Amino acid sequence: MTKFELEYIIKSSPKVVYERLSNASGLCEWFADDVNQSGDIFTFIWEGAEQQARLLQKKENKTVRFHWLDHQDESTYFEFRLQIDALTKDLALIITDFATEDEMDDAIELWDISFAELKRAIGV
């Protein structure tokens, strides 16, 4: 598995974006068809298929990190990080994920589509 990072600029406040990254109701607006949460386990549902992830880390208006439960490698995760550029004051959403070399292009395309959905959900 190869770690990769994608950076997207979003014209919104960290608080508004963080709400869409850190809880089930926010995540189902853009990331999955439905999301259920039980403790630190999130169940993501896409077209009837379920995938579960454990919430590993959460810092208000800063980061949210998950680990897919079906991934054997405990060191893999996907993370949403919010960062404000000191000069431009632009808000960046930095997504960290892992993929195999042959899945990398598809993974990046999925994040691009997901980010477009996030922007739509926020209204920017």
C-alpha cells in the first residue's frame, strides 16, 4: 500500500467543513449514501454495500482519521485534515489515504468526485 495526499481548496469555514467530516449525518451528505455510527465504529453504505471504519482520531475543526476494519494493515487509514494558509487565508482540505499502485488512479478519481459532492453539500 502506498500513502498519498490530495489537497483541495474550499471556500468555507473550518467549522462548516468539519461538521461534514466528523459525524454520521455530515458524512452521509457527501461521502456515502448512508452512514451509521455506534461508538467509534462508522458503517458507510454505498448502493447497499457496507464498509466499516473505526474512528481513530478527531480534533475539532482540524482532523478526522479513520481505519477501514477490513484492511489487514493496521497502519493504513484515511484522514481529513483542515489547514488554513497563513498568507492567503484559504482553507485547504487535505485527504490522506492508502492504495495499491494499480488502484491509485481510481482512488484519486473517487476522492475528486467525493470532494465535488462535499462542495455541493456545503453550497460552494
